[in-house]
Amino acid sequence: MQITETIVAPEGLDKLSVFTQQLFDFGITAGGRILGAIIVFVVGRFLISIVKRFINRLMEKRKVEISVKTFVQSLVSILLNVLLVVAVIGKLGVETTSFAALLASAGVAIGMALSGNLQNFAGGLVVLLFKPYKVGDFIESQNYSGTVREIQIFHTILTTPDNKVIYIPNGALSSGVVINYSHQVNRRIEWVFGVEYGEDYERVAAVVRGIITNEKRILSDPEPTVALHALAASSVNVVVRVWVKSEDYWDVYFHINKTVYATFNEQGIAFPFPQLTVHQAPN
């Protein structure tokens, strides 16, 4: 007679084996999804760089304005990176349909919270459409002035003469006052020079006209103007108005200031200073 013994494993050992197997399966699945998400991210970043270079070359080939180029580059970069994030999340196992629905429902709240940015985005489109300024122009707006470096989807970036960087919202620029100093080819310069009472005006005017004639960057058309501006409290003011190329404005302005000062001193033309005449009443 043969006796067969059956060894029954403890119940706790069976549960541990099942849990270990489930944990192992989950690790394999999660690891595969994470690895796939990493691959999608790396490949996506590579494809985004290719697409951005292709768009840049296309815009350069078509000679698109630099203002439009910077705006499109900023917009394309944001859209492509958003799509990449959605693809990575989908690869991790999150339902993209539910994610898209969640994103759409959150978009309303986000849109209300970021209504200012939406206004800035619309302002950027208005700037590109009507072109009150472009990259490279020197403008003044919102109590700031500088050279336009970039026009992005939400902001316009200015570089000031002392090399500070200013971000101005496009919404304010599209709806506010913008002074563009670079839009016109020529600009007018105006000086007001004061001389002492008693100086011969015609002599002063002749000296000023000689200085203007010797400055070749001053345009002859429109003709320069030299006139008696005002009889001020302590000086006779002579106004000088000339036209120059926009790029020569400041060089000519400072050069004429220096030349007038030196020439007036050489010619003995006196500059005024504030004076107060006091009359003593008789006793």
C-alpha cells in the first residue's frame, strides 16, 4: 500500500506570490510606458527642431519681415511643445481624449484668468497686420523708448540706448500711442540758441548759417531755417531747424551743439545768463 502526502502551501505565501507577480507585471508595463514616453519626448524634440529650422528657412527664402518671423517662431514653438506634451502624456497611458476634454474645460477658466494675455496675443496680430513698427525701429510708448528687438506673441521686446531690455505687452502697444522715430526717411532737428541782448541778430544768423552749410549731413531740401524765436527774459533766442537722414539725427544734433559753442566763443558772441534788475525806490 502506497501513501501519497500532499503538502499545502500556507495561504499567506500564495498571496505574496500573487502580489509579487502583479508588482512585476506592473513594473514591466510602467517601465515600458516610461521608456516609450522618453523616446517620444526625445524624438519629438528632434522633430520640433527640424520643423522650426524648416519654417525659418522657408521664411528666409520668401524674405518675410523679421517682425513676422519672430512672431511666427514664438507661436510655432509654443504649439509644437504643447502637442509634444500631449503625446508624452498619452504614451504614459493617460487617455488623451479625457485629457483633451479636461484641457478644453479648463481652457475656459484659464482664458478668463489670462484674458490680458489673450488681448496681448490679439494685439500682436494687429501689430503685424497694420505695422505701426517693425524690428529695428526706434519707438516710444508707455513712457518707454528703445529699439524693437523682437515681436513675440504676447510682448514686444525693446532694447534701450543704455542696453536695458523692456517687455511691453502687445495689447498696450496696439491700443495705445506709439511714436515711431524710424518710420520716416528724414527727420527735422530743432535748436534754440540764446544770445545776449545787444548782439547783432543778423551777424548771429550769418554765423549759424555758415555752421549749417559746412555740415554735409544736413539736407538742402527742405531748406534750413534760421529765425528770431523769442525775446526772452534774459536772452534773444534764435531757432534753427534743419532736416537730416533719420540715422544721422543724434550725431548731427550733438555735433552742431559743440560747433555752435566753439564758434560763438571764437566770434565773441556772448551766451546769456539769468539776470535780475532791481530798482531801489526813492525815499
